[in-house]
Amino acid sequence: MTTISPFKIAIPEAKLADLQQRLANTILANEVPGAGWSQGPTVAFVSRMIDRLQNGFDWRAQEVAINRHPQFVTEIDGQTLHFLHVKSGRAGAMPLLLLHGWPGSFVEFLDAIAPLSAAGFDLVIPSLPGFGFSGPTREAGWNDGRIAGALLELMQRLGYERFGVQGGDAGAVIAPAIARAAPGRVIGVHVNAATMGFIPMGPIEPSEIASFSDAEKSRLQRLQQFMAERFGFNALQSSRPQTVAFGITDSPAGLIAWLGDMFAGFGDSPDAVEQDKFLTNVLVYWFTGTAASSIRLYYENAHDPEAWSPKPSSGVPTGVAVFARDEVAIRRFGDTGNNIVRWTELDSGGHFAAMEVPAVWAAEVAGFFSTLRT
């Protein structure tokens, strides 16, 4: 089963009509006056997203825009894998694998395709197994390590013996895993929105905290605050994902709220990502029925005994981009398991930098990999 088939997005009209009916029948949750986002997404935010989907948002236009890029599907390890494959047309182009996380999708990278192609990269942008047009996962066991193996097979199947890999959020965990699995095939790894492997994974001695720079202390405080106030989603998705799965699979308002909380909760404002980009990302989950399978990734990793153990360095040159809002990566923790050769701190962007500041993000990624061209 090594066939690679062309793919186009074509959501049936019946699904579009069903979405509108569900939006019209939304029962909004009540909220405490003045609570703002302290307890989760506001009625005002969810209502605004619903209104946009009912009045003005054009899914067909989004479909057309995405379908301008060559897309394909193949089957690897019993799982459908959807991906964009955009070649630059330049001699000596470097293959570059771009990896999203949750609650993102391949949509994160759409605005960065043109600048990276112009910079001489052949782009492979998959929907991770269980996400988007890769469809729901069909069996248990799809953790970060298994995904890394499937993506290595994808690049082999496309004829890329050596390639670069970039990832954010879960992609920032999977990208180094690919390098550890096949260091001889990976030219370089670049990450942003980096957490596991780049943050403290246990208690820190006060004497070590005293040696932190002001920026490191600020990131540690931000991380601790996030863990205390916003980490409930992780506990639920890691232990009882099916509990929330029914609500976000059956209700578009529920899905908007669940994903919207993360888009706002990583330190960005609810409007850091432009409204229609956010809604396109939401509808990729909605139309493909992958809300449930996407959050199962947390459960799979939480039940993988190797997931949280310290990892050896692959030796592959690694670049880390720390964007202004939300980022919590601290270099001293990243150095223990990564061969970091570039550490860039930027004064704009946040957790979803490829969507928020695509030109800045693309320039940083291209800048890192340009140093590795031979």
C-alpha cells in the first residue's frame, strides 16, 4: 500500500447545510458577569464566531484557496495520511517537512508557503494522523513516536533521502523525535512553541532559579501560571478524552470554544490569529470529524512510558525560535537533549507564529536552514 493519490477538498453541500442548522440551534452557556476569559471563552467570543460563520464566512472560497496547492493522500501503517506537497521549482531545493500541533492543522502554514517556496524549499505539509483530512485514527497507539515513524516513511516514499523538519507545539516534539529515529536523514530541526524537552520537567532548586536571567525567570513564571490556571485541558485529554469528545464532535459552538480557549490561552489574545483563519482551522476539524481523534494524541502520549523520559540528543543541528508572546522555552533545559546551534528571540508573534506573523516566521525558518545548505 504505497500508492500516493491526488486529493482535493470538496465538502458536500449537505455538511455545509448541517453546520448552518446546528449553528442556528446553538444553546449558549451562561456566564458570570465580568468574568471575562478567566473561566474560559466568553459568550461574546463564541457568539461572534457563530455570527461570522452564519454571515460572511465563505468556506468554498477557503476550499478554492487551499486546493490551489497540490495535495495528496497515502496510507502508512494502516492510517490515511493527507499532505500538501509544494515544490519550489528551484534547482537544489531543500525538502522541508512542516509539522503542526493541536489545536492547529496544516492551515497554520498556508500563508508561509509562498515565501518558503521562493526561498528554495520543497514543502511537505501533512495533516498529522488523526487530524484533518488524514481522518480519524483507526486504532490505539498513535503517539508521537509512531507519528515520527510514519512521517519518515512518507519522506522516503516521496524520494527524499535527506530533509529538514520544522515543528511547533506537538510538532516541536515530533520533529526532534524524527531526528533521533534517523539522524542521518535529517539535515536540521527547527522548532517554535517548544515545550517538552525545552522546559523544566520537575522541581527546580532555588539556587538554580537564582542563576536565571530576567527573561528566564519571566518564562518560568509564565509556565507556572499556565500550569496552574490553564492546564486542565491537558489533564482531561490525557485521561478522559472521550468525555469531551462528544461535545466537540456534536456541537460547532462547543468546538469553537474548546479550540478558541487554546488559541487565546497560550498567552495570545483571542484575536492574535485573524478570525477567518481561526474559523478555517476549526472547520477542518469539524468537517473531517477529527475533534475526538486529535485529542486522543494526548492520551496516547500520557500512556507511553517513554514519552516523558529524558531523551538523548540526536546530534542534528537544531534551531529554536522564541516568539514574543507565550513562549516558555529556556535554553539551559533545551541544551541537555538537543544540539542547539541557533537560538532566536523575536519581538512579535506567539504560539501560532506561522499564522500570526507568517512573514517573520518564514524568514526565521529560512534563515536557519540556509546555514545548513550544502
